[in-house]
Amino acid sequence: MSRKQVLTVAVLVAVLVWSTVMTVPGELTAVAALLPSLGLLVQQIVAALHGTETGGNAPADTPPAAVAAGREESPR
């Protein structure tokens, strides 16, 4: 595994351990508040591990070259 992947897994483990620690004493309200951010964290980690680029507003059928060209600034 690369250094980036090891760091990513370490962060994920730390977040999951913290979530478990908060759940054990019955802090369900805190866990409910953290669920959206935990979901986003997992999504970003999966995207990082698979090397996919998230974001952008291009439709699914837009070729990558067209997406890259759309990100450039137009000449003035």
C-alpha cells in the first residue's frame, strides 16, 4: 500500500473508533449528528482509494476531454 493509502486507512480507523467511543455511553444524539459527515468521509476515502475524481457538473455522457476543456478560463 502507498503512504497515502496507509494515511487514509489510519484516518478512517480513528474516526470509526471515535464514533464507537461516543456510542458506548449512549450518546445517540451525537452519533446522529455525526452520521452525515461520516458518510461523506467514507465516500471520499473510497474515491481516493479507487483514484476517481469526484465533483464537477458534467453530465455522465460528457467525454473527459470536454470536461477538462470546460475547466479552463476563457480568453479575455
